Amino acid sequence: MNVLSASPVRQRRTGASLGVLRVFRRNLPARIGAALVAAFVLVALLAPLLAPPQGNCRRDLSLSDTQVWPGPLAYVREVLAPPPACLQMPRQGFASQPTPPQVGAPLGRVNGYDIRYGLVWGTRTALFLGITVVTISLAVGGLVGLLAGYFGGALDNVLMRLTDVTFAFPGLVLVLVAALGPGLGNIILALSLVSWVGIARVLRSEVLRLREVEFVAAARGLGLRHLRIAFRHILPNALGPVLSLVVLEMGSLPILAGALSFLGLGTPVGFADWGQLIALAQKWIQGPSGQPFAYWYVTLFPGLCIALYSLGWNLLGDAVSESFDPRNR
């Protein structure tokens, strides 16, 4: 019974781990993707140092007037549970015309907001958004796909029809955000309500294949309960394609959130978010007559962050997908 419980799962995990190592050893794009993702994670962790707290954020962290960098306790608090004021880009003046890079704002300002601060703290927003939405989608989609694929019958029909209805309306997220109102929490809720569909369909197809495999039939013959078979034996072996889909989803979510902000349905004005910076810069994409690139910095830096972030996760997702491909073992 122990052999039955552990052997298929351990073999699958061992093969996947070795596959990941082989892919990263011989695949340059995979290493580039991992380096890009690691760089963004590092920026998020070092945000209080790369973009020191200003204005009300300093007050909420109880920093003195002469203290430029947060102390250890303030740093930990700002990283793990930053006050809402720390997630607002500091603003200097109310002039709508962008200000070129200068001392104190090395990447320039748009509508008075510091672009550097928005990019650095926007990295935390992108990671928080992606991790939260992916976790919720993985829990909901994983449960739906597992139950539908394993039990089949009427339950499968009901769950898959619900999945098809959700999948048939790609613009549903816009309706949800418009109904809920702008805000990071509402964006996360709206994206989570529609992002589970792909995970459910992929996992269901894997479960349908695995439930006919010999070790599952042996588990049924031993009298194991259905839920134990589904969660203990089938689910760990079906996660390979789902993990590659999850990694790819991490790279696409900031693009969707940025599009919502560009349409005015995203985060509030001034929130540290890449999409918010793009929304603030939409009037300055083209410069005045005779100087089309006068305000190049207002779109270049946010656009570059979104592009590199998505590229890193996509390269990493391709590597994960390749490592779980049986033909590469």
C-alpha cells in the first residue's frame, strides 16, 4: 500500500525535477526568464531602499525628519505590510505636463507623480496581483477540474457548462470591474472570477486520462475512498501542465490590469501601479509639434517594465512546460 501511495507520485516529481534541471542547463531563454523574474522579485523586496518613503508614508512609518532610509523594523513593516500611504506615488505640484529626469526624480515625473517610485512599488503591485489571482484561480479551477474529471456524469456536465459559459464571455472581467468599481481588490476579484476557467479545463483533461491508469484502478481495488484517490494519487500527477499554465498566467495578469487602468477601470489615480503610469501618460505619448519624442520617458519606462516582466514569466513558463513534456525525459 505504501508502494502504491508513493511510487507514482515520487516518480513523477523526480522526473519533473530532473527535467527542470536539464531544461535550465541547456536552455538559454529559460535562464534569461528566471533571471528577469528574480530581478523583479529583488526589486520588490528592496523597494524601501530603491524608492525611499516620502510624505505621509514617512509619517505612518514614524520616521524622523532627518532619517532618509527606514530602520530595520520600519523596513520589515514596509515590505510585509506597507501602510496605504506607501502605495501612493509621491506628488510634487499639480502641473499636468511631464517633467524630464532630474535630481530627486531620476526617471522624470508625470502629472507631478514620481515615475521611479511608481515603477519600483508597482513591481510589488504586479507580484501581489499575480500571486493572489493565481492562488485563487488554482484553488477554484483545481477543485472544479478535479471533481469534474474524476466523478464525471452529471457533475461533470454541470461544472463544464458553467466553465463554458464563463469562457464564452472574455469581456466579463470589464463588466465585473465596472460594476465593482476601481481598486486593486476589485481587480483581483474580477480577474479571479474568470481566470480559473483555463486551469479547470486543463486539469480535467489530465484527470480523465489518469483515472484509467493502472495504479488508480489498483487503489480502487484496495477499497480506498474516492476523495483520497482523487487528491492523493491523481492530483499530484496531474499538476504538470497546470503549473506551466500558472506560470504563464503570472506574466499575462499585469497586462490585463494595465489595460483596465488605461481604460480608467483600474487602480485609483496615484496608486503605485504600472498600468496607472501608462494611464497618466496617455495624453503625452506624442510630444508637441516638431518634438514627437519630447516626453519619451513617460511611456518608455512603464512599458519596458511590463514587457520585461511578461517576457520573463513567459520564458519561464515555456521552460516549465518543456520540463514536464515526457518526450524530453
